[in-house]
Amino acid sequence: MFRRLASPAPSRSPCSARPCRSALESVYGRRGHLIHNAAGEPAYVVHVGARVELFTGHPIREGAGYFQVGPANFILRNFRHAPPC
């Protein structure tokens, strides 16, 4: 059974899912911030309890966007340290 992530804003990207900080800040306000992984790639992360919404560029499709929702420790560890594919 799946539980819906309780969030005032829907999990969608206003900038074609790429980490467009100004548009994401207008949706999520102070709940989100920009982070970078070991390769210097940016991502916008929004914390919702023990979970996160992570907006990044797509790992294999240049110019496309991607976002993940899940447990903060798993999502953030994989973004910061794991290879994209």
C-alpha cells in the first residue's frame, strides 16, 4: 500500500523538472534549498518530515529533468555519492 506524501504543494516541476531554483522557491518557500553532489551537479531538495523531494537533471538524458521522492537518508546519500547510472 502506498501513502501519499503530505505536502501543501504537489510534487511537480515548474521548470521541466530541472532544478530551477527561483520557480521551486516560489512553490516551496523556505522549506527547500540547493545542494550539490560530488560531481558538482545541483539539485533542489525539499524536506517533508523524514522524506525529501529531490529535483535534479536527468542522469542520462541531457536537458531533461528528474525528481525523486523518498526517505531522506536514502535519496540524499545516493545523490551525493552514487554514480548516476
